[in-house]
Amino acid sequence: QRSSEAGDKPCGSTTGSVSACSTTTRLARAKFADDGYERFIAAMNAAVIGVDKNGIISEWNKKAETLTGFSRYEAMGKDFVNTFISQDVMGSVQLMLNQAHAGQEVISYEFPIFTKAGQRREILWSATARRNDHNEVVEVIGIGQDISEMRAESKMLANYVRICGTAV
């Protein structure tokens, strides 16, 4: 029989009908899952930003750092909407976050985010609720792709078509 991490009773022994190491085992599995989650978020080739129910940034990966110029240290604990979103779209972004906090999936939502240098970047964002063991939403995890260049090219092409169309 294996020993529990706490060193109390061996795994498999029972106290009533509950395994003596079940809590320790669950905690170890949760820690392993959290470590895997953290590694997954860190390795993603997309900006990952977590926002808790109070609108405070709870997750900020390397790609979010690259996109915005703000380090994880600078971003964590800040109010997402009031710090990174322009005033003209604050209401709609807050509504999107509220929907995600209510458990609704958000797919392909576009909004601008501001960089540390004050540059406006267009983001295509999808978000999902992250839940705890009691199925309660604890944060919204958003995954965003910078589509700024794509939008600029699309505008240039539309202008070209408009100019060529009027010249004919």
C-alpha cells in the first residue's frame, strides 16, 4: 500500500467508507492539473487574459505581454476594462465579460485594446468561463488574436476597389 503525502494512514485504508488519503490525493491531482493549466496557458501562441468577477486581471500570458507591452507583473491585479479598453467600447466589452461570467461562451468578439505605447490593436477574442470544483464561475479566460494588420489591409483593399470602381 502507498502512503499518503501527510504520512498519516496508507492509501487504501478506510476511515468509515472514505479513503484516508482521498483529500491528499485530490489536492495532489488538482495541483498537477493546475501546473498543466499554467504550462498550457504560458505556451499558447495567442494572448490569454483572465478576468475575475470584479473585472480584475487574474491571468496574463507571454503573448499578452508581447501584444500589449505590459509585463505580467504590470497587468496582474489591474482592472481590465478601465486600464486597457478605450472609452468608446467600454460598455460593450463589459457586457461581453458579464455574459461570459454568466457562463455564456463568447466566440469571435472584436474589440480594440491599448498597448503600453498607446497603440490601438484590434483583437479577435473568444472567452469561456473557468469554474471551480463547485461549478461556480471564478474567472473568464479570454484568448485573443491580434487582427490589426488584417483590418488595415482590408481597409486598403476596400479603398483600392472604391478608387478603381470610380475610375472606370
